[in-house]
Amino acid sequence: MKSFSEREITDGIVEDTHFRSDGGMHQTFSQDITQLLEDNKNKRNATSDWVKYDPKQDYHQVLDLSMTDAMKIKQEHGVDILGDNVDFKYLFKLIETHYPYMKTTTARL
């Protein structure tokens, strides 16, 4: 049996599957998040963000992240942001220190 690769693109996410001759398989996922990062930067620099929001009365977007970033946080730090028991205090600390490009606000999380 020969080794071969297969590529599938769904909603901007590229999935490469490599099948080895020994029956093993290796999958990699990638996503171009350039536009998302640019949008986050523009939101951080927007003057309307300087308005003080009351968290008890108003909702305010503080993050915009891709599933690629969510998986990176899960793999590198063991935090599943889609899980039931998420320590948000620890998650926000991670984002402040390691992933500030995800923020859509200049305020501290």
C-alpha cells in the first residue's frame, strides 16, 4: 500500500490528511485568520470602545477568536473553552498574556 495525501477545504479551514503505508493517518488543520486579526485590531482602535460599559447592564464584545485559536489554547494550556466547567479567570489571564491579538477592546479582561 502506498502513502497518499488528501486535502479538503470547508468554510476556509484546510484539512490535510496523510495516510501512511503502515495504515497510520495524520491530520492537520489550518485556517487563514488574517482578516479576523485585522478586524480585532480595528475594533481595539475604535473610539467607541473608550465608552465605559456597566457589565451588570450592558453586553460588550471583548474577544473574537477563531476555532484555530480555541484549539491552540486547548492543546497548549489544557483549557477547553467550549467545555462545561471553564475557569474564565484563568482563561482571561492566558489571553491577556499569550493571545492579546484576540481582544477587541483595550480594557483589561
